[in-house]
Amino acid sequence: TPLSLLMVCTGNTCRSPMAEGIFRKSWKEAGAPYPISVASAGVGAVPGFPASKEAVESMRRMGVDISEHLSAPVSHESLRAADMVIAMTQSHKQALLAKYPEFGYKVVTLSEISPEAGGDVIDPFGKSQEEYDKTAQILEKSLKSLVKVLAGQ
């Protein structure tokens, strides 16, 4: 079975779908040395919402298509299925640990596994396209370094 990653933010319409799309593209570019499945969810997500138009646009500029994305809340099932749960901030991690302590061993923040994130990945929701692009660049830098580690490069 493929290694399974779950990207987690608040509403699953900005950061985590961008992270999911960027990781998928970066893994492909690294030659996808073995199968990895990647999904995303939100600790406060309402199901069935599309990614924000700014997130879709930031990703389009990076050659990543998240226009079909629909938000999903974090569930016991999605956490059980994941090998590694990557939270965008310390508070997302804390929320997951509080509600699902049995999966605590799988939960890390992006900056814990990729110092390039420089701490919490701040929510661009409701901000300018420029802020979304900045967030996308932070995610790309961080996830590319994670890909290197996972690919053994």
C-alpha cells in the first residue's frame, strides 16, 4: 500500500489543498520513487466547499490544478488511514491531539519536518492574491524539502 499523507489546516479551502497539490506535483517531479497518496482535510471544515479562488489561482500559476477540490473535515477514518498527518500550525496539531490522542504519534507540523516553513503557515483566507502567492511559495519550499527526504535524495 502507498505511504499515505494527510495535510491539515482549518477550513480545507486554502492551505491544505494547496499543500496537497504542491506535494503531488513535487513528488512526481522527484520521479515518484514509490507510491504516495496525499489528501487534505480541515479541523473546522464544512464538507463540500471548493478551494478559494485565490488558492486556485496561486496553484494555477505553479502548474497545479486544485479547481475540483472539495473541502472535507478531519475524521477518525481519515486519521486512521494516514501514515503521517501534516498540520499547517501548532494550533491545528493541538486540536488534533486533543480530539484524537490515539493518533498523536502520526501528527507533526510542517515546520517540525521542514524548517523552511519558518513556523506556522499563516492562513491567507480573506487576504490578497499576493498573500496567497506568498503562502504557496512557503508551502512549495517546505514540501520540496520533505519530498527530498522521503525520496532519499
